[in-house]
Amino acid sequence: MADFLTPAERSALMALIKGKDNASTELRLVAALRAAGLAGWRRGLRLPGRPDLAFPAARLAVFVDGCFWHGCPRHHRLPRTRRAFWSAKVATNRRRDRRVGRQLRARGWSVMRIWEHALRRGALPATLARLARALRAASDRPRRPAAPAARRRPRP
Ligand SMILES: [Zn+2]
């Protein structure tokens, strides 16, 4: 196993190997939403980029971005070896993030991206407040006439 990884990178790598980019941070967000009583979100909706969470009624898609994999300006550090490889990998991820954002917006969705570090305990309240604001803004947005969300039936 590669020894040049920091613990954070190693856990990100293990998550990638398991096929889940940021499973643990995503679950932390889910737990925080439950604790804060924020409702109306779904996981696993078939939308471009497979958002970690989506609020269908507000048409807000939420992604949790790992600091290593998505090149967080504060925390991303290239490993000492295979720098070109890792650098290209992160650049590819960021390009995909932008493309997915465009695809979602073209379908009438708003997009919120949350850094992994914004889910740390101390940062969580501010992140939830930001999410609540994004949710309000997305809900207040004028609807496109044919927005499928408008035809959604209320939850039983
Ligand atoms: Zn970060």
C-alpha cells in the first residue's frame, strides 16, 4: 500500500477503492440534516453527476466534495510521488464537477457543492445555515413551466 499518503488521503483512497467517493462525509451530512430537522431530501436520484443529496421540490442538488479528490484550495496537497498522476486526476474531477453543474442547471436545478471540511463539527452549523439559504433561494426561484417537480405529488 502506498506510504506517501496522509491519513486523509489514505482514507479518501480507500473510499475510492470501495467505489464511494465520499461515503463517510455524505453520511455525516445526512446525520446533520436529520438532527437539524431539514426534510425533503432524497439520495440516489438519477440526475447528472449523481448528487449526494437532492431536494426535488426545490430542485436543489447537493454534492459533498472530498478535499483531496476535488482539489480544495485549503486542504488539497499533492502527494510527494506521482504528482502528475494525482494532479491530472483532480483536474479531471474538477472538470467533471463543472460539466455536471452545467447539465443540472440546464435542467432547471440549482447546485450546491459542500467541501468535506465544511462538515467538520465546528463548521457544520454554518454549512447547514448555508444549505437552508440555498434551499430557500431555490424554492423561491421562478419555475420553468414544464418543471417536473411542479407535478410531483406530496409525500404520503
Ligand atoms: Zn478542505
